[in-house]
Amino acid sequence: MKPPRNDYTVRRNTQSHRQAQGLWDVVMARSVLITIAKSEEAAQDIADRLNIDPSALDRGDTRADRAKRAARG
């Protein structure tokens, strides 16, 4: 098995126009925003999964899965 990468990191969200406070960014190469999380722990969990498998956010998200989520509202 390959060793984990260090490409994905976590940083505090500093966008001043956002209403919500305490948001955390998961970034790649310290510049490309991948996603935003509501807690540092959740953001670190996502970054850890992406460092092990860069396609982790795409796994299991089929067209049928997206249709189910859309139907739920």
C-alpha cells in the first residue's frame, strides 16, 4: 500500500462575507479549495480520507444516489 499523501490540509475559513462562523476549509496544495466543513474535526477527517484516496469524495456518489438525495429535499 502506498503511504498517505500530504496534499490535502485544513485551514480556518477567513471569508468575511459569510454569515456562519467557525467554518474550516479543506484545501489541496494550500491554495485549491476542495470543500468547507462546519468543524475542524470534520474537515480533518475529510483531509485524511483524501490524503489516503484522492477520489474519496467521488466514491459511491452515483446518479441514483444523487436522485435519492434530490427527492428527499
